[in-house]
Amino acid sequence: MFRNSRNSKILFRNAERWRSVSLVLILALMLGSTGSTYPAQAAPAREGIRLYMDIVNPKTTICVGKTVNYEVRVYMAFDPPLTTPKGNKIERNAIAGIKVDATSADKNVGDIVGRRQGPLTRVTGGAEDLVNLETRESVPNAAIFKFKAKKAGKTTLYFEGLAFGQYVSFNVPVTVIPCKFKVIATSNMSTCYPGGCIKFRGVIVEGQVTADENGYFTGTAPVVWISSSVVPNCGAVNKLGISSVQMRGNLNESGQLLLELDYKPVQFSDVIKCPLGAGGGNETIKVSALKVTVPPERKLVAVHLPQQLSGGPGGVSGLADVYVIPLDGSK
């Protein structure tokens, strides 16, 4: 209705004429929407009135595939506040009957639900906006718009309207993020000593991280380890160990996911029998953490990272292969 409109200049030139309408008439129209009346002498000076648009707690980070609500209100604010016959102070009041247009700058990232050609128009206090579709609570004098996040990226939501001939607007920068990733990792480390060799292999199979509304990712997963020890002239033994990994991360300003895999210690009980006796015992192995950077707009990330073990037989080095896959169809 307003953005890039050929008639916008005409509308704005008429704004000054509209603002000259009797203050008493404006107050009567506005306060009549709430069923309240106030004596004319209680009205503040004309320069003490301000019209503006506002959205309470607008969501700026949204997961791919999610639909969220934006409650848009147009307010008339009073400075100094109005005083009712009972002595109550009124600093502002939401106005009903104001047409509000809504549109998204990048409709591929996400769009206003119900919009077809041009912006979607709703009226504050309209019958369709009396109930919040999420909370089912009454929303007086609001125009409610739904936004559907389609794919990872950034857009801006524009809300615009005319209140008593004055242009009012509110812009919401929105970042749409992938909120679910699958994590698979395999770790392989080995070393040999004068008395034998030892190998460790660890696997994360069903790892998953999920983001909250602030874009912080968390998740846990089991890690299955196999320890293989070989001693010449004695034999070999394979032991199974179970531990876990704590995964957490966040998105940086470039949209990259910075993910850290924090491995918990794993315990083994290796006993190798030799002709002259047996050796080994219980071992607690500590595993170094891994850090993975996931660029935006990638369907699969595969990285090759160094990894170390400490404790038990001493320091053991090797490599880990980590795969990060989006699960929400965002890429």
C-alpha cells in the first residue's frame, strides 16, 4: 500500500491537513474504541500527542519451517498523560480501525501467510484479530500477521499504516536458521610401544543438535568405543566401552554454525594373558574435544580433524571424521 507507491507523496502531503483536525474529535474517535469518554478540558496540548506503531517482543530468530505471529498495534501516546475522572493516568491507547500493510523483503526466505499480490492488509481490532492464534487469548486493537519461515537466510518484515493521516511503521529484521543437525563421527587412534600396540575406535551414530529461539544449539549422544590391544607372544584382546558426547554451538554473524563436541571419559578393562602371567587392568581414557565449523547453504559438511587420547597407556594420537547434516530441509 505504501512502499514504492506512486500515491505515497500525495498521501503524505495530506498528512499535515489531517493533523489539523480538531484534537477533541481525534480523542473521541480513539477513546470511543475502548468504550471510554473523557472531558474535553482533560485533553493535552496538540504537540503532546504522538502516533506510532509497535510490536510486542517481535521474534527476530526463527527456525526453518516455523510459523510465528506478530501482533501489530498503533498507539496514540499522551505527554503529559491524560487523567480520568477517577484520577487514573493514561499514557497511551491502542487505536482500532487502522489499516496495516505487511510484506517481507525476501519472500524466498519467508513470507507473510495469506499474502498474494502486494502486501497483506489487516485492520487493528478486526474481527479476525480478536484472539491470538497461539495463546487463544484476547488481543484488543491489534492486527495479527503470520510469518512462515521457508529457508535459511535473512529478510526484513515491513509493517506500515496511516493513522489520522500520519504515516506509521515498524520494521523487524528476521534471521531464519536451520535448527536441527545430525552429527556422525568416527575416531581412530593408535600407537605402538616396545611391549605391544593399542588401537582405539569411537563412533557417534545418532548425534543430533537442536537450536532454541536464541540460536543456541545443544545435544547429547552415546559414543561406542572399541579398544584393541596386541602383545607379541601373548595374544590380543578387544574391549567395548560406552561414553557420551556433549554437543553445543551457536551461529556467528556470517551464519556459520560453530559446533563443539565435548567427549566424556571412557573406561576399559584390558587384561592380556601371557605364558608368564597376565597384564593390564582398568583404564580411564580422556578424549580431546572437536570443533567443527558448518558454513551456511551447505547440504553436508565433512571434516577431518586431529584428536588425542590421554590416560591409560599414555598419549595416543589419531584422526576423527565428522559429518554434519541438516535435518529440517533448510539447505
